[in-house]
Amino acid sequence: MLFPSKVTSYSDSVFPKSIILLTIIKKQQSVSVLELYSRTKEHFDNVDSFISALDFLYAIGFIVFDNQYGRITYAC
């Protein structure tokens, strides 16, 4: 996960990318990982940065992953 620092600018950090994901998840209430990636892949350099943004949202409790259905839901 990239956090803003002297070396990493805010725009290259995980924060703005997480906001993009969270906006879509909130709007749809439930979305698959593949669908979310296909809708937002132009905002990410690679899949690793997408996964980092998802990890960040999960770690702070903003999203929940449903293993049974394979979907991400908004938790707050």
C-alpha cells in the first residue's frame, strides 16, 4: 500500500484510488471484484494497485467481502 509521503505524492497513493472504488461500491451496494476492476481499470497502473486499494478499504472497515457470493458490499 502506498501512502502519501515525501517520495509518494497524494495522487499516486492509495487514497484517491480507494475513493473511486468506494463511490462505485456505495452506488451499487454490491459488486463482484471482476466487475469492479473492469469498471475502474483505467484508474490503476496494474492489478496490484487495485488490490492494494481494496485491501485498504477492507482494513479500515469500509467494505466487506462475501465469500459465498463473491461480492463486495459497502459496510458503513
